Amino acid sequence: MACERARVSIDEPPSSPVTQKSSLKKRVTMLPTPSEVFHYTDSGGQSDAIHLSKSSTILQAAKRDLLGIIQLQDPTLLDGRVTLQHVKAGSVVARQGDQEVSIQFVISGLLHVYQRMIDREEETCLFVTHPGELVGQLAVLTGEPLIFTVKTQRDCSFLSISKTHFYEIMRVEPKVVLNVAHTVVKRMSSFVRQIDFALDWMAVEAGRAVYRQGEKSDSTFIVLSGRLRSVIMKEDGKKELIGEYGRGDLIGEVEALTNKNRATTVHAVRDSELTKLPEGALSFIKRKFQQVVTRLIHLLGQKILQQVNGPLTTRSLAVHTPGSKWDAGNQASNLSTVTVLPVSEEVPLTAFTLELQHALIAIGPTLLLTSEVIKQQLGAAALDSVHEYRLSSWLGQQEDLHRIVLYQTDYTLTPWTQRCIRQADCIIIVGIGEQDPAVGELERMLEGSAVRAQKQLVLLHREDGPQPKGTVDWLNMRSWISRHLHLSCPRRVFSKRKLPKLLELYQRVFEKPADRHSDFSRLARVLTGNAIALILGGGGARGCAQVGILRALSEAGIPVDLIGGTSIGSLMGALYAEDRSHSRMRMRAREWAMEMTSVYKKVLDLTYPVTSMFSGAAFNTSISNVFKSKQIEDLWIPYFNITTDITASAMRVHTDGSLWRYIRSSMSLSGYLPPLCDPKDGHLLMDGGYINNLPADVARSMGAKVVIAIDVGSRDETNLTNYGDSLSGWWLLWKRLNPLAEKVKVLNMAEIQTRLAYVCCVRQLESVKNSDYCEYIRPPIDRYRTLEFGKFDEIAEVGYQHGKTVFDVWIRSGVVEKMLKDRHQEDFHNTQSKNSVLTCPNASFTDLAEIVSRIEPVKPAVVDDKQESDYHTDYEEEAMESAPSDMELYSRYGEPTEWEETGDTDEDLDLSRKRRITKLTASE
């Protein structure tokens, strides 16, 4: 949908601009009506001789008029390439988004051109095509999908030239392109023509900067295709990632509106196409359409709210800073292209991409492209440098038509492999987990080039094979990896089948929906920004309820793509991430809980309470016995936990390293257990509940669309006694010892210190509970104390029953369906994403002010049904008044056919008679 592809240069002097009456557009919503189309060609198509003769007369006369418009030198080029069509009133001639397009030349009647409104199902009438005019030329010229819907409100006749036939004519007489393009330019308003001259189309190569920090801001950019990244240089010389932008995003508008220098540096992640809107053009639009100012304020306010609800809130709470290691894998939700690259030739690349495509299809339209597919579609020479523009244009069209485009590289560095890398928003490097982690040939090329697309490592495992291990060796050899995933593959992925047999197998696989709980479905949700995160909070023995809730979650069919936790939640989350089975998790969690009830081990672990009451040795042993030497990187499901760094007074998010050690750190309650020393930097780590007991915001920052947060923390007493301005300890002691005295609720010193420690956590918890991305769950476990691990079965059952009730309600109310729905599904079917409010759904000559600023069209006036029973807009009524009369049509195309005579309504005939009387009076 690039602007350049839609622009045609005209060498001929432009004709006088078409004057259009300025009137309010009244919106109409028309139900799809099956078209009733009657075709007639030069060879005939109707059996009736009289009807055939009349149609032949009309066809020949219309062809002469069409020749005059498109100025063909050889009239025989139209022979066999035009079709006469008669369409009943209320029919749909062509729909917005159609690929098989054609040019219509109206003979009689009117063709009404509608376009779907932004963010709505309604349609608005753009213009009406009169007899003697063309419609559909733009889509044929550019090869783009149709950007509007063509309907009839009265019987209509027109000539039709398909795109294939037009290209055949164009090969013989290339000048016809300019003549047809000139008719498009005449249709455009003067405002659109002015803006068309003001806009600049830019092609930015991967790695090139669009603008740099500190430069003067004199323009705004719209991303047509590709991907860009924004980076800020701090005073200490370090660079910080601000964000990434995909198709439809607006860049640099804040600085342009405020006349400030560029705050960041923006460079292209891959080859990208941009539209540059100069500052003067934007000011002109604002002056001409004052509602643009309102829309811009709305857009700026939306950006501020996103910052307030996102990084700024967490930053103010010392939660995290964007660009840190755990945030590096943050998935943007508007990825369009994913390149799949093998580590070695042993990787079953074709089976992997087909399996991934199967999972992605459940989310949205997905296209898999290989070198063989390209050669079949565009010819064997499609990858030659001389066809660079043609290939880029075709690939851009595929991005417009599909939610995700998968690029499967070759096993060697071929021109197709290089093209795949250049097109990638994200690169998936596929390896086999049980093989040597050595860097492959294609990976070395990536490391040495300026490829800036984010890179993810995917390790394949046999479904009946061992648990993942040694992942850290893979990652240490690939410092450029931002995220990794382990995939348990069905046997068919590793089967040794030839390509035809493999394709035949997956044809049968595609007939069934993908398993939403499979690892491939998890990868698909991660790539499309639809990941579902499970967050488990801290709360001691009350955390046993999370085991029951996980069982109910599994029975409800809700998948989990990311797990995070604090304190007891970090332990329960790690058990589930390692086994992916609630039954196995329950058994292991119960064994650990029963061990925690041993008084004998607690007594032996007592020590002189300088730092803590217990030495921590017994607790360390209990945790390490559960997880052995497991590393966080080796877990099936991506996992993180939270600790409090008391050395740096900050929150720590752990996504790698020794699993038992960081779980122990996250569960180190002050006064009971000593802090644990981090072997990486020597910092002392304590219970994460002091700073973030329910880290849903961290999961959101890691790319989760929905966060299911399970809170099992204790609730503080808020109904405390007002004892005045001073407090006597003797008075308080008397109140507590005297059984007849009124009981008072006053905090002791330990309780005050505990509440002070959790102040930050409480503030963060309220923010999470009020967020729109979090599904907050709290089971009824307040009656259980922190160390009552002996009641594991009872607490787990409470969690299961509560979770089952909650999830049943979710299923009935559609919450689960909404979770599993693509965040851009509705927007994609409306041509582009609604989440990205700056996306331009219509690629070419439309109301450019609306495209750039997303102006809401003027509200429709209230229409009296008695006055306008046929729901015509003002523009349509004006067109109806200027339509040729029956007498004019007769003089041009001969006697009307029987079909046309019966096609006119009484109102049309009455209107025709009034026009003829008016003409006779004027002539006299």
C-alpha cells in the first residue's frame, strides 16, 4: 500500500479541476445484496435474437465512447476484452478489498462508490459515477486491492474490462496507462492533489536513520511498510530503547507539533517505506479541517496515557527501566513479517514452518513464502536484481493481505535468504535442542551484518525426549538473541519425508484446528502479541490455593504462555513451568509443603538472631531438592520471578540463572531467613513481596496481552482504634489484660515495621487491580495463616473450587473467548489495525485529511424517512439530478432494451419527463 505505488505521473497538462458541491455526507449502512449481473460480449451471450441485436448496438456505441476516453490508437484492442453487463438495483458490483478488479465504464444508470468508515461498520458515499465515466481504474493501475465498494441503487448498464485484459492492452499500447491515470487525477479533489504534491515517499534501507536526536523537527512520518526503532542517547552515553514502529504508525508528530528538536533517533530495522508529511502541509490541513486539532490532541493524550499506565508508573515505583535485559524481548504487537532461519541442515525447516503456519492460522490469515513459491508466483527470474521493485511491491501487497507473512530461508546464503532477512520484522533462529550449540553459517552472517530485527532462538525437542538442558550454552554463543523458547514437537516434525509427501501430510493436518495448548500455538501467540501470562503472588501457605486454581485453569482450556511469581508464587510457578502438568505439579508441591511442617528441622536450623532467626540451610536444602540444578533457561514455559535487591534498593527480575537460588531469594522473609547473595554481582536479595508482590505489570512489559493475576497475600486490618495524640503503653497493656475492658486495635512495633516494608507493594497492587489488562483473582483464603502448610489439601481445594467458579463465569460471559482472540483480528478484517489508531486502511486517493489525522467524519443529519425513503446522500441526490435522461441515452446508444425499460422506477420516469419539459421550455 505504498504511496509511490499508488501515484502515477501525468505528462499531459491537467484539465480544469472538477468542481464539487460541498455538502455534508450522510452515512448509510447497506446490507450485502447478491448481485444480479447479466453478461454480454462480442460473441453474444443471450439466446433471444432481438435482445442480442439491441445489446450489440449498445456495446458497439459504448466501445466508441470508451475509445475516446482512453484514446486507443487501435480500436480492435477492445474486441473480445470488454463485457457488457446489466446489473439490477441494489446489487454489489465490487467489494472493498477485492483482488480481482476491473474497470467499469458506465452506460446507463449510476454506480455509487462507498468506503467503509474508520473503526465502524458504516459506509459513506465517496462519489457517484455517471454515464460516460470510469470507475475502478486505480486498483487496476496499481495492482492493489480495491479500496471501495461499488453498488447500484437503480438498474445499471456498464462495460467491464478485467485487469488481465487491461494489461494485455497496455502491453500493446503503453500510453493507455497515462490516459486512464488522467481520469483518476480528474476525480481527485483539489485538496487531495495539493497534499499529493506535498507528500514525499521515502525508501529507507535497513540500518539507516530516518532522523537523529537533536535535529530540527520539520516533518512527520507515516510507516507504509517495514519496521523502525526509536533509541535515545542518555547523558552517560548509554542508549535506551524507546519503542518500535510498524505499518501504519505515526512517527515524530510530537516534536513537529511542539516545534522542538528531535528527542530520539529513529532508524530502520528493515527496508522500509515511509511517507513524509512536511510541517507546512500539516499546518495547512489543520487550518482547512479544524477537527484535525481535536484528533491530534486525542492522539497525544493517548500516548501520554500509555506512558502513564506503562513504563512511567513502574519507573516511579522503581520497578524497572525499559531496555533492561528482561525487557529486551518485549514483543511488539504489530509484527508483520517473520523470517525462519535454520542453525544447520539437520533442522526440519519445512515441517517447522508448516507447523507454525498451522498455529498462526488460528490467529489470522498467514502466508508461507519460500523460494519455490516465489518462482511459481512471479517466475524463475523474480529474484534477479532487475525485478527488485516488482518483488518488493508484491511482497508489500502480501503483508497487506495477511496478518503474518512467514519467510522460510534456504539452508545457504542465497539471494532468497538475503531477501528474507531484509524483509524480517523478527528473525526466528531454529535449532535442535539435543545437538551441538555451535553457531551456524547463516548465524555468523547475521552477526557480522547490520541486521537490526529482533532475533529469537527456538529449540526443538522430541515429544518423547528428555527435558531441555544446556540452554545457557546456546545463549552464551549468541549474545544477539533477545528471547528463547523450547518447543516440544509432534513426531511428524522430525519424520523423514520427501517434500511432496510432507505437503500432503500437512494438508490433512490443516483440516483440523491447532491445539491451543501446544508449544507451537504458544509461539504463535508470542509472535502476534497475544500471549497470556499467569502471575502468582506471595502469601506463604495461602499460596497452596494456586495449585487448585491452576487445575481449574487447565480444565477451562486457558493456555499459559508466560509465568511469573513472587515468594511462594515463584515456587509454584516454577513447578508448573517445568512440568506443564497440574497433576505432577500438585504432587511435588505437596511433598515440599509437608516438609515445611517439620518442627525438628526448624529447631536444628535455629541460630543466634543477629540477621535472622534461622540460618537458612534447611530451607535451602528443601528448595534445591525440588529443582536440583535446573536453570531458568531450561524451563518449558518462559518464567521470571521477583526479588528485592537491598544492596541497590531496587527490584530485580530474574529470567536466567540458577532456579532454586532465585526462588529461595524470592521467599526470604526478613527476620526469619537471611538475604541470599547473588553470585552474579554480590548483591543481597530478599523476598520480592516487599516491592512487587503481584508483578502483573512486569508480565505486561514482557509482551503479554492478558495477565491472569492470583493474589494470596494477607490483608491488613484497616479498622484501627483512634487513641488520640499520644499513646500510653500501660494503658494499652491494661486494655489487653483486663477481660472486662473494651478491646482496642493498636499496632505493635513489629506490625508497624512490616507495614512500612510493604507500602510500595500495596501501592503497586492497587495499580494492577485497576488496570485494564489484568484479570484479578483472589480466592477466599483469609482464614489461613502464613505458615499453615499442613493444610495443603484443604487450601488447594478451596483454590480449585473458587477457580472453577470464576472460569465458568468467564466462559459463559465470553472472557475466555476474548482472551484467545487476536488483539488485531477485528481490525485486520476492517483492513488494518484499530489498536494502532494511526493506521491508514485505504491506500490511495481518498480523503487524505482523514487518513493523516483520523478525522471522524461530520455526524450525519437526521433524515426524515418520508422525505428520503431511498436513503440517498446529498451527493447522491446531486448526482441523480445531473444524470442523463432517457432521451439522451437513446440518442447516444440507440433504443433502450426491454430490460432497461422495465428497470426504471416510476420516480425515475417522472424525473425524466420533468427534465424533458424543462429543456423544451428553455429552448422556446
